[in-house]
Amino acid sequence: QVQLVESGGGLVQAGGSLRLSCAASGRTFSHYTMAWFRQAPGKEREFVAAITWSVSTPYYADSMRGRIAVSRDNPKNTVYLQMNSLKPEDTAVYYCAARDQQTIGLVTPPSTYAYWGQGTQVTVSS
């Protein structure tokens, strides 16, 4: 089992920045591809970013590319999501997710992730 705990969400004005953190425990963190998803009220959960377990290759959703950066610190068992130039449409609950090295293929489908955090609310005011 892998336990994930997100932090860093909050209320920010449009154009502002936030850095989300996700602390993992339970298994060898470096063997897991980590991802961020978000879900706004009435909408489906959507992919935001991922970073692979092997060579830490980042992947980004087109809607946020250029405004976000995903990184990981394996010794600290933590993955980060730096978000800049935030917009009101970025308002959502942001979730951290993990999948093990045995899972291959696209990093974007939520169904490929076995472990999820409880989410952290990000609200961007206009």
C-alpha cells in the first residue's frame, strides 16, 4: 500500500502561484510514477501532470502547459506541482496519484493509478 497526503492548496488571486506537495509513504517511492489530477464541481477528473519513476520524465496537460512544473524528491518521498499564472478556471480539487513501475502505457488515464490522496482545494479568484 501507498499512502498519499497532499498539501499546499488554498485561495489565490488570478495570476498568482501555488506549490502543491504530495508526501508518500508505504513503499519504495522511487518505483512509482506520480501524477496530479484535478476535478472541478460537475466535471470529470482530469489529468494535470505526471512524472515517471525511472528517469523523472515530466508530462503536462495542454491546458496548463507552460504554467506548471512537476518535480519529485525521492529521498523525501515527495512530489511537487508548481503552478503559476493561475486562472479562475484552474479552481478545482487537486489530487495526487501513484502507480507502480509494472504499469505501462499512457500516464493520463486516472484508471491506471492505484493510489490516491484525499485532495487539496485550489481556489483562484478573479
